[in-house]
Amino acid sequence: MNPSLPLYIADLLTRTPKIRVIKELRSLTGFSFQTAKGFCDAVESRRFLQEQVPPEFGGGSLVSRLRLIQCDENSVEAVRLVQDETGMTMAEARRFIASLDNSAA
């Protein structure tokens, strides 16, 4: 699942009736109606950023979400995520990500 899915759904929810967003989410993911509705509810209440939500659904710690992005080898997106969430400069964000890579080795 694309880690940016919660952001896409959040954007849709601002301009589309919820039932249509649920239908779109189901077509993208194969979720049941109940799961898709729960996902939309979590996105609306911004719970998708909490620790107990799995990284593949856009939640979890910054580190777990970074590791998920790195699995897709998208370093630009990883740097942006760190910058957005921490206020670090690009150089600081790259050093932070490099330190994670070193600690995983």
C-alpha cells in the first residue's frame, strides 16, 4: 500500500462526499466497506498519524514511516517527510536518515 494513501484520502474528504471516498478507497485497496469507513474515519480525525496505526496506513513513528519509504527507495520523499515533521533543513534531514541507515547495519 502506498504510504501517501492517508494524505490522498484526506484531500478527497475535503471536497468529496464521504460515501464516494469510501467507494474510491475500496476500489484502490480491496478493503471491505467497514474497513474503508474506519480508515476514512481515522483520516478525518487525524488518528492515522498515531503510533498504533501501522506505517503502511500512514501511522507509526517517524522512523517506521521512513523505513517504509526507504523500502520503495524514495529518498526525496523521505527527506521531505523528515523536514515536514521536524523542521530540519535538507542537510539535517539527510544526516538523520543516514544515521538511521547506519544504525540498521
